[in-house]
Amino acid sequence: METKDKDYIKALRFNWLTKYYDRIVSLTTRETFFKKELIEQSALSDGDIVLDIGSGTGTLAILIKKDNPETQVFGVDGDENILSIARKKAKDKEVQITFKRGLSFDLPFSENHFDCCFSSLFFHHLSDENKLKSIQEIHRVLKNDGKLHVADWGKPSNFLMRLLFFPIQVLDGFKTTSSNVQGILPLLMEQSGFIEVKIEKEISTMFGTMTLYSASKKG
């Protein structure tokens, strides 16, 4: 774990911004709307075992559990400080979620364990190499016929959305965000063995185009 921490970029990039993460994301990304849309497209069933990769402060994991109380929800993130925030939020909301420290490209779970994996505003923090490794890891931990649902910055839907995304690139780094603008995630999903890869929805926000993806692991 420790040798790989250099590859991990924290939420909003800098430690001092972590405590402001929820407020900033809520104000700038239409967070509740797109996360509700992501959960709705997943069509979870009672008893499903669910993983939120790059779970951050736990907002998505908590929404999943509240909307689907009969599921078993896990969250994984590389930042212990932000996991502490997530655990407190889950306790305050009175929902049972297991948050674990781990890296997306070295997930601390066994093969074929989860029915559904989610990720929200996470992949644009990763290098292209670690994007691919992470999607391969997700494929590994999913059960056959398992589903992947991702919300992240995607190919801009128009020129205005491209301009609005520039501040995100300045904050989070051009090295990790440029391939998102090029729409690389579906290609990486297919390279990792996923089938039925789809762009489910494109949502305009004040910082660019939020794209919702889905994919399936072949049974």
C-alpha cells in the first residue's frame, strides 16, 4: 500500500481542500441529480453486494444504501482522512456501510465478489495507466454478469462545456484529465473485457459535461 501512495491524488488534489469537498462538489456539479441518475440506471436488487470505488466522503455510497436498504454496500478510498469523514457521515445518517482503505488499481477484495461497482468523479484523478489498471481490477472483483456504473467528466458536449472544463484541468492536472476530454473511458472498459459499454447520459454542469457510463462483465 505505502509504495503505491505516490500514484494516488487526493480529492480536490490538496489536503487542505478536503474539508470543503462536499460543499464545492455540491455547488458545482449538480451532485445530487447526477448521483441519483447513476443509482437509478443501475436498477439494483435486494441482496446485491455493491462497491463504490474512490468513495471519497461517502455521499454516493450513502445514497445507494438509503435508496436500496437491502443491499450490502462497501466503499474504498486511498485517503484515510476522507474515509474518516465518510464513516462519520454514514453514522450520522444511520446507515451501515463498510469503508476500507485501498487503491483502485489494487483492490483489497477477492475475485467475483460484487454484483455492482460504482465510481463517481474519480477516474479523472488517475493517469491513463492507472485508469486501465483500475478498470481491470473492477472487472476482476465483479461477479459474472456484474455491472459497472461510472459518473465522471467526459467528452464535452459542445464548445462551451469544453471551455468550462478548463478550471478542472488546472486544479486536477492536465496529465490525468486530458484523456477524459477525449472520451477514453469506454475504450478502456472494452479493453478490460467489459461488454455492453454505453454512454447513458450527458449532463451539463458549470464545469463541463458529466457523463454517465454503464458496462457489464460477461457471464
